[in-house]
Amino acid sequence: QVQLVESGGGLMQAGGSLRLSCAASGRSFTYSICWFRQAPGREREFVAAVSWNTERTKYADFVKGRFTISRDNVKDTTYLQMNNLKPEDAAVYYCAARQGWSATLLKETMDYWGKGTLVTVSS
């Protein structure tokens, strides 16, 4: 069993930065950790992912060059550094975990989910 707890959300002006954290407990070391987001009235969408050994990362096109995912396996924590935030980045951000890595990392293939943290971006 893996438990995931997100933190770091809040209100930020457009152009600003936030760092989200996803603290994992349980036997999470071999899991890939992914970030998804869901805005009101929209589907939950993939944002970024990092493999268990940090050798592989993947980003959605709409965050490339602005967001960076990183992972500290000593602290069992994964981070999402979000720079140059845009109003359209406003959403509830969820971290999720799955065994192994996949080229697609679909939300349906995640094994565990956190409860999310809200990011609001003002224009």
C-alpha cells in the first residue's frame, strides 16, 4: 500500500512560481510518480512523471520548459516546480503512483492517488 499526500498549492499571480510536493509512504521506492491536474468541468490530464530511479521524465507539451519534476528518494518526496504560471494552469493537482514506467502513463493505469492540492492563478 502506498499513501500519497500533496502540498504546496495556493494562489499565485500569472508569471509567478509554485512548488508542489508529493510525500509518499509505504513501499513507494519502485513506483513511478506522476502529476495530473483537473480543472472544473474538464478531464483529469497528465502533467509530468518521473521514474523510480529518476532516469526518465515525461512532460505534457503544455508545461514543457515551465514545469520541472524531481524526486528525492531519501525523503520519499516528489516535487513539481511550476514557473511562469498561466491562468490556464489553475486546477487541482494530484500525484499518483504506479509500478514501472510506460510511454503513455494513462491515469487509468495509476495504482494510487493522493487527494490533490488546489492551484489558483490570477491574471
